Amino acid sequence: MAILLVDELTKRYRNGTLANDNLSLAVEPGEVYALLGPNGAGKTTLVRQVLGLLKPTSGRIHVDGVDVVADPKYARRAIGFLPQAQFAMEAIQVGELVYGIARLRGLDAGEARRRTDELLDELDLGPFRGTQLRSASGGIRRLAAFATAVVGHARFLVLDEPTNDVDPVRRQLLWSRLAAFRREGTTVLLVTHNLAEAERVIDRFAIIDHGRILREGTPAALRSLVTDRLRLEVTTTEAFGGAHPALQPDPATPGAYLFDHSDLAAVSAWVQAAHESGELVDFRIGPPTLDDIYTVTVGDPRREAVGAAK
């Protein structure tokens, strides 16, 4: 049974804005499921309804088989939630915050201390245990908020932009924790714009725009929307003498080429030689990314802006 079932969900605000338009999805136990989409696409409205904070105009939402439209308090008890907004409790210390939320989540004093210590160590927050939130950087506050969302061992987590303001090193710790949730069987509904990093941990994703799901599936299944071929992206120098014959320019991406899987060995050898000779400064070989799938589905806002200007 799906841990989250959203069925024909519609939310229209009093001012007439249609935020979710007959939207349906199912998230399976142990799955990391991502919601992608531009600002104003309806992602936050969907999350607020899943959490029981907003009542839909029509449709069903079940969490673990419980109708959370009829029983919104169940959602707030059962789901570990990381909102996009920062905590307003400025005077509390990082360690006190995590421990206090653990106790509110029902952990006894000993387990709450153990779990707090575990998360502070795992997220490299130990040096900031006694730091008040008002004195902490945005990234440290964000990681502390993440720790409060996951401290109670909830089976289902909703994480809204968890990596906002987090430095690159600690971002990797956070993604490692998400990958661990996947192995441990915890279900995660993830809202993110950090597609390149999220791609490593998600199982499926939905691209939402204007309140509707435009595409849904695994990254592997949806790559064919872009191309079935591999892509080489290069940064060249003035000494660049031209591309290997197997490479064809990718019209969608400047400085990128497409090639067949059967030519991987030949292209890799050419790249190594060109890099050693100083023709290439940097390069990347791989399949289409989530960014590519997202752009093909939603459209490139830069191109739309240019078209509007004309």
C-alpha cells in the first residue's frame, strides 16, 4: 500500500487562483520521491495539504491509509516535516532545539539525547551544539531544522528545499543522510531545485507546473525525453582543434556534443588526449541529467523571456 496517496486533488483559493488541478500521485514505502517545478507551480500548496495544514477544494489524501483531509492532526503527528522557512526561536541553542523536538516526538530522555548526539555528529553540527540560532549562519540553522525533522524516527518525511543556504561540504552530509533513509526504508517526499545533487538519491520524481503533473517517472525512464545518446560537455582552450568525428553538436546546449554508446571508448580516448594536450580545460561525459529533463518538460525561461521581448 502506498504511504502517500493523492487522488484527483484540486485546490482553488478564494481569489480564484487554481493552485492544484486534479492532481494524482502515489509514493511507495521506502521511496525517495521528488517534486520539481518552477516557483508558483503548486508544490508548496500540495505539501501543505499533505501535512493537513490546508484543506483541498476536492480530492483525497491518504497517509498510511488514513484520510488526512478528515483527520489533519494525524498527518502532523505522523510526518517529519522540514519547512522552507527558518525557525523563529532565536534564543534557543542548536542542541537544545534538536533534543526538545525529540522529546516532543515522544522519545524518552535517554533516547532523545542519543539521537541528538547521533545527528549532530552525522551532520557536523557538534561544534555548534551550544550556539544560539540567532548567532548561527543560515546553513547551520538549516541543518538544525533538518535534524529536528528527522530526529523522531518518522516513517514518512516531507523535506522542502533541505539544502538551502547549506555549504557544499555539509550539503554532501545531508544528501548522504537522505541516501541512508532510502536504505533504511524511510519514505521521503522531497521538494528541491537542486536537481544535480538530488538525482543521486531519488527513486522517482514528478515535474509540476500550473498545478498539474506534466511528467512522472524514474530518471532513467524519462531520459529518453531528451535523448537516448550520451553527452559530452567541454570547456575548450584556443588550441582546440575540433571535435572527434563521432561527436555531433547538441543544438540545445552550447559546448556540448552527442554520441552513441558504442563510441564511448573512442570518445573517452580522444577526450583524454585532448585534455593532456591542453585543448580541453574541463569535460563531463554522461547521460542527460534531471536538469535536461526538467528544461525539456517545463521550457527554458531564458528562451521564453527572449521570445516575449521580441
